[in-house]
Amino acid sequence: MTKNTINNEKRKGLKSNKLLYACVVANVVFMTIVVIQRTNYQRLGNLNKEFNMRTHTNAAIDPADADSKSALSVNTSNVEARNPESNSIATSSRYLHIIVFASKRTGSSFTGEILNQNPEVMYLFEPLHQFTFSVLRGHMEADIFESQSIEMLDSLFKCDFQGSPFVTTLANNIFCSKSRALTTTLCGAHKARNDKAKVISTLTNICNSYSIRAFKTIRLYDLELLRSYAVDPMINLKIIHLVRDPRGVMNSRRKLHEINHDYHRKNVPWDETEDLCRDLVKNLHIASSSPAWLKDAYMLVRYEDLARQPNKMADNIYQFLGIRMPKEVQDWIQRNTKSGDRRAFSTRRNSSATATQWRESYLIRTYLKFKKSASLP
């Protein structure tokens, strides 16, 4: 055997070992997701059960018995007072802010639409998009991406758009039209292209008119960045952490046949699969440690569950948020989960069929070669 042949065999062996390692890591991450998610849903169920029980008990108390009623009110302070028939928010803030915290190809656009289709919600699609390309084009240093992103979120929470790069993002009609709240006022034919002051004024008025504001991003990779907002009662932040089996994520990304700009923006020394798993492990470790700052502010949602049971999961999300899921959302889910649309960025899917479709793909056959030795499902 020649030296070149030996070297080639070594390279093949290293490549196979890396793939096997990535698959094993992905499987461990996915199993961790399942455990955390089950705990999360059990906690949500217990809170709902406690709330319903105490609400029923309150109704049975004599109104004159103020002390008993007061005691019950104190005990339910960890469960937001909710009126199931309205979208009113009973917290120390009169606003509710929601962040769909996800990564590329995890079903984040679909999840965002579950919020966007609610007439009571102002939803903004990928407000941090511009920063990614600012870094790649050399207009922003990579090491300030996170601080600039948090500054942007801060301005969105406050409806402060003076000097905000988000106004520039809206110039792209794709991003503007993804928001129902903005479509009839700032997008398309309604766009005031040459009047930035008018755009800022209109955007500020729209934002202030909504008490529920939601943002979807695949560009933040560290849950810890949201800590200061999660503990701020005036922000009243709810985090929907959307995750998917890493093997399915990577298969979906490869089928796009396009560069993952955010992976390249990070400029890390490891490959994209490892990068995905590193971020998942890091954030799941934070969530699984149950830090006080995430209490009542965090919900883990698996793409697989959302795809198989979209109505049930949407209802769980709205219960977590403490607001009623309107008929518009239910109707949208019904229309958009039975479609055979196979376009990469479409939110119309036969959702139950897409949950584990990646397992049948040619791109994953290499993984299957290692299934037996790695004891993977």
C-alpha cells in the first residue's frame, strides 16, 4: 500500500469518526431536549391546574371573607392573573413582550406566524437581520454584534425608533410585509420611501398602540443575553425557545444549497454541525439549571411536537403567554398545515409529514451506516 493510499484512508477514517461523533452528540442533545421539554410542559400543566383550582376556590369564598381571599391571592402571585376570555395582561407591566428564540431551519417562521396572525399582536420578523450583513460586509465589527443586537431589542421594547437600524431593515419589503401590523401602513404601496421621519413617526404610533409585541430571531445564540430583560417587570418578557433535532436541522440547511450567513458571520474554527450542537448544549444547560431569572419567562418548544400537533402546541404557547388564542390563529393553522408546498421558506406544509422527513433523505444515509455501532434511534 502506497503512502498516498494510507493517507487517503486516514483522512476517510477521520471524516467518518467526525461524522459519527457529530451524530452521537446530536442524539445526546436531542434526548436532553426531550427531558427538559417534558419537565417544562409538566411545570406549565401544574401552573394551569393550580390557577384553575384557585380560581374555582376563590369563586366559592364569601366576598365578605376578605382575609381568606387575600391569602389565596398572595399564593397565586407566581401565576399571572389571566382572563381566558380576553387578551388583557395582568402584570406589573401593561405590556407583554415575546421573543421567539431559535436557529435557522427550526420552524421559526411558522412559530412566528402563530403570533403574527393574532390581531392583538405586533409581530416583527427578524429585526436583527441587517446586523449579520453589516458584519459580513465589514461595516460592523463582529465582536459588537451581540451588544448591538441587545441595543436594538431594547429600542424595540421601548418603541424608540429614532436612529434605529430597524427602520433601514423595513426598506426591504420582504421583512416589512411579514408583519400584519405594518402591512397596511408601511409596506408596499403604503411605504413612505423618501420620508424617513414619517416612517419613524408611523412606526412609533403603531408600536405604542399594541400592548403585545413579538419578535422572531435566529441570530442570537446565547440565552444569557436576555437575562436583564427577563427579570425586568416593566418589560414582561416571555421567551419561546424553539429547538429541533440537530440532524433534521442540518439536513434542512443542506437542502437549501445556500450559505448560512450567520454561521460565517461568527467566524468560528469548527464546522457548522458542531457550531449548532455547541449552541444547543449551552442554552439547554442554562434552561435545565432552572435559574430564577427564567422562572415563568421561558418555554421550550420542540419543532417535532409543533409539526405533529400544531393546534395543541399553539394552544400551549398561548397558555404560557397568558392570553387567549383567537380564531384567526386557529384558522391559519388549519389552512397552513395540510398543504404540500415544498418551497424552502414557505410556512405552508403538511406539518406532520415534515417532522421526521429528514430520516428518509439521501443526505442522512451516511449517518445510518453508524446507527448500529452508535446505538442511535
